[in-house]
Amino acid sequence: MGNSFGELFRITTFGESHGPAIGVVIDGCPAGMRIDQEFISKELERRKPGQSRITSQRKESDHPEILSGVFEGKSTGSPICMVIYNKDQRSKDYSHIADKFRPSHADFTYQMKYGIRDYRGGGRSSARETAARVAAGAIAKLFLNHHGIEIRAFVSQVGGIGLDKSYPDLNLDLTESNPVRCPDPVVAAKMIDLIEQTRKKQDTIGGIITGVITGVPAGLGEPVFDKLHACLGKAMLGINAVKGFDYGSGFQGIQMHGSAHNDEFYRDEKGTIKTRTNYSGGIQGGISNGQDIYFRVAFKPVATIMQAQQSIDQEGEETIVEGKGRHDPCVVPRAVPIVEAMTALVIADFFLMNLNAKL
């Protein structure tokens, strides 16, 4: 029913934005792995609302409680269940849209599909659900870090303000040094100003997050329907507000000739096979080639705006909808750990598949 993701490293999330709690069940985590609860909490802190003046001011501690699958700090091989209790709901902020369809939200489509919907914060369609993904992604990160694989993401564009450098030319250690999570302090300041000006106008703005995966061995991915980049694309497009995904040279590659775009192979001084360029984005034929994997994820402007908009109600009558409550003027700063989490889930899944394929 679309609530689970992955094959061997599989997660199922549950809960709604204004219900008692949200959570996740992780099946397939190898036994004996050290589960660092402090690391999981830190990952959730990066996603939680209220962390800066340019995000939603909802206050949630987002402390994960592990109910199963961990004994004496290590995974047991059985399903790991984590729950995050909701503390700061204001359901009354949504009573005015109980029978109205907000523009560009899931209200109408959920009503058409199920004949019922939880209008409080969007219920299951709320981005609140992504906290469960981040918790699961933190465990996937712990697994991948043990194998020398690192995943990092950063904001590379907000509205029309973007970085003019590629990721190798940036100091990614600076990503967490500012609330917009852009590794260039000068560009970050411009992005923050744009978001603040947008919020004052009671409007929203979109942006782009760039993801980078290093240390991936060659051979991850399947050659036909489960290509590595296809599964990464599915993971990213399953995140709330995502409108686009590309990897490697992406759409910009259409401007190049094949003679320039082809990544030539060579052996380095250690005898390792590498490519001189990386327009392939670390993936060829749907399978990782050992180079860095990099991609971009485009997020639309948040659909909830504090302005009056025309819409219809459940009876098909014209009505006016105006946003209330606490919402992000730009989703990309808080979406960085979500992108990393979904990436980690994909790579962990393929890593385990590759181990099985070679047994």
C-alpha cells in the first residue's frame, strides 16, 4: 500500500502528523551492529522544525524510542521498531479546511482515493512522516559508515540564487555552519535573505539539494529494471514536495557532444581503475562504477501559503482557502537530512543485495 520501501533493508513507516506518534519498522538490518542512539537523535535534530528563524516554528523534540530489535546497544537481526511521539500539534489550525481542498495539496486526491482524509496537517501526507525515514536512514548510515561509504547533501539553490561551483570545489564541512545548509557562506547569506523576504510576503520559495555519495564500490545496482539511479530517483521523488531528480551531468549533458561527455578510463598509480571525468555520476548501465555518485533534487515551493486562494469544498462549491499555523517558507534546509536518509536506505539495500549476489 505504498508504506514500505526497500527489498533486503526494508522499512515501513506509520503514523500521522497530528496523531499520537509516528514511527518506523526496519527489517533486514544485520545483527551485531552498534546502534548509536545519540547519532540517530542528532540526525533527527537536523530535520526537526523550530531549529531556526527560516523554518516552521512547531516545537518537537523528535526523540526516538526504540521498542525492539536492539539489545545491549547492538542490533539483534529482528525488526527494529522506533517511535517518535508528537508533542506540539495544533489541530485547531486546520479546522477551517476540514471540508475544503487546499491548492496543490493532497487533500483532493486523498479524498478521491479513500473517501476519507485526515485534514489535520495533511495526516499521512504531511512531511512530518519523514522524521521516521530520517530515523531509519540514520541506522542505514551507521551500517554504510562501517563499510567506508559516506553520504552528504547540501542546499545548492534557493529560488534564483545558486552555487556556481561543483561539489569537489566546495568545503562540505561548512554545510551545517548556517541555517540554510549551504557550504558557501556568501551564497548562504543571500539564500537566507531571500527566504526571510519571502516569509515576510507570506509566500514560499523552492530550491535544489545536491547529494554526494563517496566510497561506493563498483558493482552496486541491477542492469535492467532496478538500476541504481532509477531507485535513487524513486527514493527522491517519494519525498514530499520533490518535483525533479537528475544525476551526473543530468539535463545539462544534452548540451555536450559524446566526445566530451564520455568518461575515459585509466589506472592510477595504485593500479585502481578510475575515470578521468565523471559525467556519468558514478553510475553506468545502472551499476556503480566506483566513482563518486552525485545528484540533484528539485523541491517546489511549499504549498501552504498565508494568502487567500480560490478553491472548492467537498460539495464542489467555490470557496476561499487561507493558510494558518506554522509552516516552512522554504523546505530545502530541513530536507537535507531527508535526502541523505533516503539515499542511505537505497545504498544499504543494494549493498546487501550485492553481498548475496556473490555468495
